[in-house]
Amino acid sequence: MTTETIDPAPGPAPEKAGPPAGGVAGRRWRRSEGGVLNAFSHVFLLVWALMVGVPLLWALWSSFKTSGDILSHPWALPTRFHLENWSHAWTEANMGRYFVNTVIVVGFSTAGTMLLGSMAAYVLARFEFPGNRLIYFLFVSGMAFPVVMVLVPLFFVTKNLGILNTLPGLVLVYIAYSLPFTVFFMTAFFRTLPTSVAEAALVDGASHTRTFFQIMVPMAKPGIISIGIFNVLGQWNQYLLPLVLNQGDTDKWVLTQGLADLAVQQGYKGDWAGLFAGLSIAMLPVLAVYVVFQRQVQAGLTAGALK
């Protein structure tokens, strides 16, 4: 007599263990996962802050030390603040003149960039006309060309116009260089603004110019401040364009050219204290601008996402 063995009927495969679906256990699991991610992000941000902040602080406190102390004790704090390093860099190294030239060039170029860029972006964002998209993509395509590719044409254009080695010529080149990104950013921002206010102003008899300057520009203030600060930072630190287009009279140099010349002179003079003082003179205004307008930058970058 044989005994048959009956296999159990096949059923669904057992589910793999995973996170709890709900209840107290699920909340605890999600809380622990979020805590791990928060800890990782905080550690990453702390490391990044140290990588950025420590070199800046080191350059700043080195500007108050003598050249001998910088070479013998590079990481030690200054025992006495040598303020003569700053006065030497400002006068004898001519950093004061370069600072004034940079303020003039960046001030006028940023104002021109924001005026022309916001006007072009408003028209491209609010009005439909033949060639609208073509003009927009032409502006966007300007962001794809690196500066190195246009240095030779820019040199001959500015030379033929008679503005080579002049501050106005540098201002015009900065404006043309910054317009593509400004138009791209501001076009997207103007599209997020409500049209009802502008339409009400036009119904009340306001012209397009008055509507733009008195209605749309105040509404677009966060975006204008944000892109304006980015333009200031980019133009303040620009080196390649002034090197090619402003290589004549040294009295018309900007800060980046002066710092490069001061760094080259260290091979003969060894004035490292003056070099770090000049570096601090060029660095502190940019940091001050960002610290003062930090809230506006964050508001401008997130305003489009909150509409």
C-alpha cells in the first residue's frame, strides 16, 4: 500500500520585509530615515563651509602679518595687526585706483545690463509678435559661447570703434557679455507675474512705458535684485576680458589686473603681506554685497517656484 504525498497548493510568494506601511512603527522608520538624511546634509554643508571659509579667513588674517611671519608661521594668528600692509597696497601698489575703476565699470555695466535686459525680457515675455521665439533663442544661444571664442572679434571691434583700452569700452563689452543670461532669467520671471495688474493699468490709460517702469518693475524687484547681484559678482571677478581689451594704460586697469600684476611682482620683491592685503581689498566688497542682499537673492530664486 503506497501513500501519496499531496503538495500544498501554490500560493503567492511571501513578501519581502520592508519599511512599515503606517502606524507608530512607520512614523518611527520615516523619522529615522529623515534624521540620517539631515545629518548627512549637515555634515556635507559643514565640510563645504570649511572648504570655502577657511581660505578666505586665512587670506584675511595673513593681510595683517608681515611677509616673514607669513612664510615662517603661515597658520598662526597675527601677533600684531600691521595696518600698513593695507595702506601700502592701496597707495604704492595702486590698488586704490584699480578699486575705483572697478566700481565705475561694474556700476555702469550692471545698471545698463539690468535696464536693457529687463526691457527686452518684458517684451519677449508679454508680447506675441513674429520672430519672438527666434529673438529669445538668439539670446539664449549667447550663453553657449565661451568668452575665449569671441576675444579676437571683440578686440578688433573695439579697436575699430576707437574704444579699445578705455573704461567705456569695457562697460559696453560687459553689458553685451551679461545680457544673454539676464534676458533668459528675467523672461522666465516676468512670465510668472500676474497680467491682471498690467491690463488694469493699460485700461486706465497708462502707456506701455509707464506700465513697465511703475507696475512691472516693482513687482519684479526680487528677480531684478537677484540677477543684479549675480552680474555684480561675475563682472567684479572678470579677468580675461580686461586682460585683452584693457591692456594699455595701467591707470585704467581694474582690480583683477592689479592683483595679477601684484602677484607677478612677488617673484622679485617678496611683498606677500601687500599681496594678501590687495586680495582682501578685492574680496571684502563682494562678500559685503552678498551678505547684505542675501535674503533678496533667496527670495528672487524661489519667487518663480512659489507662483
